[in-house]
Amino acid sequence: MSTLINTALKPYNKKVDVNNSFSVYYLDNKEVKSTFAEDVKKGLTAENKYLLPKYFYDNEGSLLFEKICETEEYYVTRTEASILKKYSIDIAKYNHNKHLLVELGSGSSVKTRYIIDALKENSRNLHYVPIDVSDIMISSSKQLVSKIKGLQISGIIAEYEEGIECVSHLFNEPKLIIFLGSSIGNFDLFHAEQFIRYISTKMNYGDSLLVGFDMVKDINVLNAAYNDKEGITAAFNLNLLNRINKELDGNFNLDNFEHLSFFNTEKKRIEMHLVSKTDQCVSINGIREVIKFKKREKIHTENSHKFTPEMIAEIAAYSNLHYSKYWTDEKNYFNLCLFTKM
């Protein structure tokens, strides 16, 4: 079991022991709600309207994203899973001394099982710390502890930076941090560098970071992945408005907006937008605003950046991390890259 450190700092508001093998650390939900309101107000009153993609992942959004991962067009999840299945033993060999596995944005933890099983070969007392804003992580963690003997789980309900800060205060074991699903693609190159550099500051000598990068590829493959024929990605995008309705007392009519997604070749990114079908006004009582929309006006909801080998090397160099190794698939659609704190 991991050793607790600096517990007097208490970088969380509540701890719940679900059972002997599983505990959950909570942040202040009032603070999170306040931040959501502030960010929605800032985004929807901007000249070019936007909403932050981190707010996709309420419980409904997290469930929809799991369904996206199962669509025929969305290659990212199955490609990454195939790499993990094929190379998890090799990844574990590079991390044979790690007893603490920290995951950013764990969700259902399906792909993580490959790494957990491989690490368990070398560490009977593996401690898994999933960090996620959605409490869907709790149900998946319960399943993991029931299936894997000797696994200790400490879940943290938080955003990435807050979660990693909490880990740095609570645990002091050699750790492997994993950031899968090309979630790094939510950042442009500059902010990806800033984020990974921040993570690096919370790593100790010898700690490792495994990051999934979706690579630049054929534009038709990319566009299809974010416009599935079942319309699940569209529902995922529109759920942002539904969340505002529920949590901030808004009156968005979802039928008056449509999903738009395309690959921006110049900026090497998929862009997702919500497009107003008509001139309309939307009241959001939680931020005391009435938002006006013109017909065809867009709300920019997400960028999913794609990467080149040169960009990945640049991120590692800026973050003061050693680029140890990478694993990829036959088409080089996706790279799993291992960085080490030296």
C-alpha cells in the first residue's frame, strides 16, 4: 500500500472509504459549479462564442463518450487498445519498479486493465489512482477491485491539475502516470507543452509519464471519426447545452442547434462547433444572462489536435522529460509515448 505524506495539508474536502480496497477523495462541488458558471458566462458572452471541452464530461457526457469509442468510425480507442494489448508487457518492463499507477481521465478504465495486469506481474501491491471529473469512475473502480486481487484504488474526483496536486501531497511511491485516449489533443501545441511541463513538476526522479497521441493522417479518416453515422458524437456535443439547462437553469432548445465537425488542415486539428439554426435568444438564469444567437452563428466547443513526431519531441524537450520510447500500430495512426523524469 502507498505511504501517505503531508496529510495535514488535506488537499481534498472529503474522503469516503468505499471498502477496504477502495477510497474516494472529493473536491468541493460548490467550487466546481461556480467555475462552470463563470466559464459558461465568459464563453457565451465572448465575441466568438465558445464552451470549454472539459465540461463535456458530466455523467451523461461520459456515457456518450464511451459509446463514441465503440463506433465504427472512431478508430482512436480500438487502435490505442490494440497497442496496449500488444505491448503492455513491454511497457511494464520499462516501469518494473513502479508501485503507483496514476491515470488522468480514467472514465471506465477499460484500456487501463492491460497496464494494470502487466504491472501486477512485478508488483503484488499495485496502487491505482484514477483521476476523473465524473463519478462514473467509482463504478468502474468497484469492478476493478472485485476482479483484481490485491489491487488498492484511491479515486480522486477532480480535474487533472487538481488531481495531480492531490497525488503529490498524498503519495510518495515511484509512479507511472498515464494519459490515454489522445486527451492531450484537447490542447494546442503551446498548451500541451505547458500542461505536460506542469505534470513534470509533480513527478519525482525516475517517475514516468505515458501519453497517447493521435497522429496526423488522411483527412477523410479524421472527418469520419468525428461525424459518426449514428449521430452519437452530435449528441455528445449537444449534451453541453443540456448540461447548462440542468445545472445553470438555461432554456436551450437543442432542436435549434446542430453539430458541426471538420479537420482544419492548417492548424492540424479537428474542430467541433454547435451551430444555431435560427435567430434566437437563450436565457441562462444561473449566470443572469440572455444570450443572443444569429442564424448560423457558432459555439466553438472543442479542438482535437493531431500530432507529428516533431511536435511530440518538442513537448518532451520543453517539459524537461526524457523521451524514452514509443509504441505504435501498423498504420502509425496512434503513438503511445513514454517520458521519464531524469
